[in-house]
Amino acid sequence: MYLMESAPRARTIFNGKEVDYFGGCGFFELQAHPKVIEAAADAVKKYGISSVTTRTGYGTNPVLLEFEKQAALFFGTESFLYYITGCFGGTILLTGLRNDYDIVFIDSESHYSAYSAISAIKKPVIRFEHRNPNDLEQEIKSNLKPGWRPLVICDGIFPISGELSPLPDYKTILDAYDHAVMCVDDAYAVGVIGETGMGTYEYFNIHRDTFYSSGTLSKALGGHGGIIAGSPLLIEKLKTNNTISRACTPTPNASLAASAKALEILRLNPAMRSRLWANSRYVKEGLRRIGFDFQDSPVPAVCIHQKNYHADRAVDFKSLQLELFRQNIAVAYVPEGDYTSVPKGGAIRISVFSTHSDEQLGNLVETIGKYLKKNN
């Protein structure tokens, strides 16, 4: 068992020893940022653990107002819906938009939360092959009845594989249908990709009034809770047509304050994102040189597995994880079937941080290369 005994940073203590840490989703180390921790502690001291009420029941306090201010600045809109966990994003969108579509098409490797969302609606649901626009197009043609409006739901970035959904191809397909809807789970993309960190739609420069996304503050943004930003009309529709936002109290004050400060730090320091992209490119280029292949993107979740390794021999990725830890490098091994988007045979998932040094990144690639060469 790996026991984390310090805050998650580029150097983190596990099982009593300090290692280079390439796990989790804290791509900017915001969960351990001194100003974020200070903001959380101050909020608890002044206002207690929680407001212990809903927003409509005198739940507003200065911590929530500061979060709303920072969220508006980061997302460029005064209208958004903030809820207790990002896992509710798909459910809020699909129930909130229930009058806007007639049938759902879901990527077969979508996050568990997307499948929870489709179980909450009484609509026909069709799966299409993972990241396969041709199969999506065929399924729509085969299953869409006259007058029906399709909705496509998928992850923006798949959490384990680090793959981007081919949203431009999906848009081309959906452009042929009036009132088509797309909902993207951008939990791993918000704060990470796009010029200002707005996620996959911004990264691909996609704009359409009926395309929506949900995000989370618990990954790259160093806080907690889910968020959907959009027009006042959209947010009011979502609030009216679902009960989650009304039924749940706000996140605890510490999480609210941490989220607000993390949003402010990342918005005012775009070089953090540039450094993250550079580090991601560094690792992917290094791993390509030793036989792995990757989608060309700035996504910092880097997955190595048998399918993207161009060699005629099988790799024991669990053994690789153990060897890396012996060399003071911590990465995640994910068995096949343990999570969505895990390739056959399991995989090593590497999380690149903006705070990793070139030395750490180079050592990671070199150590993996030595293992592969030794076990050839």
C-alpha cells in the first residue's frame, strides 16, 4: 500500500520516503499552495466549517460571494451553477435540458458519472465506439427518428488514457441536425487546456449555443465542487429542471475559500499553464523516443500501455510501477477494468505537473527506458 504522508507536490512523501510524484490530478500543485491553504484556514476560523444551509435558506456568506466573484472572472460570465461535486455535472445537464433532446448517444468509455446521468432520464440511449466519429454518425443515422433531436455526451479528456474526444468531428456530424445538443464532461480539462483554461471547446475553438460542458474544481483547480458556466437563460433552466442544486448545501467554507483563491492564482498566472504544456510535451517526446506513441496534445495525463508501445514484447506495467517506486518515482498503475478508458492489459498513468523540473521529467523517462531495455 502506498501511503501519502504529505501534501501532493512534485516531491511528495510516500511510505516515509520522498519521491518524485507523478500521480493524481493536481497539475499545478494548487492543493498545496500556501495561499490556497491560508485562505481555507482563514475561512474556517471566521465562518466555521459550513453555513449548514442551502443558498436559498440564508446560505450566502462572504466566502461564497468571493468564490462567485472569482468564478465569474475566471469563466468570463456572471452566470454559473456551483454544486457539491463534479460527478453531478452530467446529471444536472441531462435532467436540466430534458426538454431539448429526444435520444442520447454516449461514448462507450465515458466516465461513470455520465452513465449515472443517463440512468436518471427516461430517454433512449445508444452507445457508440470510443472516440469513433464514424460509428457515432452511423448510430445517429440508424436510430434517430424523424423530428428527434440528438444529444451526444462524452468526456473532454478521458481521465486515465488522457485522450481528447474528437469534438470537431462530432460537431461536423451534429451540424447536419437542427437543435442537436452536445454535453462534455470537462473535469480534466478545465484550467488545463484552452488559451485561458476554459477546456476542450476553447482548445478546439468550437462555439455553438447548444453545446454545453461541466467542470470540477477538485482536479487541476485545487478546490472542490462542480461548476457549469453559461448564459443566464441556461443556468435558470438547469436550476428549474433539476433538484440537485436546491437539495444540496454548498461545499464547506474551507473548500469554497480554497477554490476561490485557486481560481484567482491560475487566472493571474497564465505562465503556469504554459509551463504545464511544456512539461507535458517534454515527457511525451521523451517517451516517444523509447517506443511509445501519443495523441499530439498538451494534456498532462500521459498513459503508457501495450497498445501504444511499438515493440513486439509484452510489458508488465505493474512491475514497471514497482521498479519506478524503488527508484523513488511514484506513478499510478491502473488494472484493466478498474476505471473507464483503461486500455487492455492495464496501464501506467503519469500526471505531469507544472512544477516538475526538467531533471525530474528526464529522470522519469530515463528510468522507464532502462526498465524496458533491461526486460527486453
